[in-house]
Amino acid sequence: MNRNKDLNPVTDDSEAESKGVSGGIKVVRLHRFDGDSKTKAFADIAIGDFVIKGLRVVQGKKGLFVAMPQEKAKDGKWYNAFFPATEEARQDLTDTVLAAYEE
């Protein structure tokens, strides 16, 4: 059973899809938070036929940025569970998620 087959993009493909990454990037879920927390939203994205859950939109000292999903290792430290391999891919991902957040 595929529980995620009905995920719909938050925005239409012309705005939310990134052209720089093979398969494109689409925001399939965006949950905004109210209040003074530095975490402003959680997002799930689709890259081709894969869904990556747990990206965060965070307010930093220099503005909004997208934080990658993390998991805690046995040593007690947190490590990125997913990350873009190139700077271009990171920029495409950031632009797509922040565009969906700012709508």
C-alpha cells in the first residue's frame, strides 16, 4: 500500500519545480508555525519519484534558510540524513522551498 501516492504539490509546477536538478523538486507538504520560534515551517519535498521528509525553514541571523533533515547518532550528535551533493542543487532546493514558504 502506498500511503503517499496522493501527495499534491503545494504550488503548481511552474513555480515550485526546480529545473536544475534531474527530476525537478516539488514541495508536497508545508506546515507553517506561528509565534517567535526560529523554526518557521516544516516541509516535505519530492525529487522525481522520491519524497524527503523533515526539511525545516529556519530564521537565522542573515535571514531564512532551509535546514536538512537530521537524525541522532549513537554518539549523541545530530547528522544530516539528506543533503544536496552540489552547491547548485542546494541553491535549487533552497529557492524552491522558500518560494513555497513565502506564498
